[in-house]
Amino acid sequence: PRRSWAVKLKFLKKFNTTLTLAEIKSSPECSNFALVRIGRLSVMPVSTKVQNWLETKLV
């Protein structure tokens, strides 16, 4: 089995707003988000609910 893999990412846009970790942690929409529950993760899944919340905060 292959032990490593890489994902190609593409820059789409820069947001005008900065969102702090404290803001993310205080949001009910993000209560089950791995970033809030488990610290120091470099890669994690993001649910559609969290993605939609982040997009509304960053636009």
C-alpha cells in the first residue's frame, strides 16, 4: 500500500476578513469541527455546514 499522497491545491480568492480561532470555537455551527475538538491538525475534513458558515463569515 502507498504510505503517502499529496493533494494539488489551487488558489481561488483572497478573503477581505480575518477569522480568529476564538470566533470559530464560539460558533455553534463549528462545535463538531475537528479543528475545535482536536488541536494541532494539519489536514482535516470540513463539513458542508462548517464550510458554509466560514464562507458567510469571510465574505
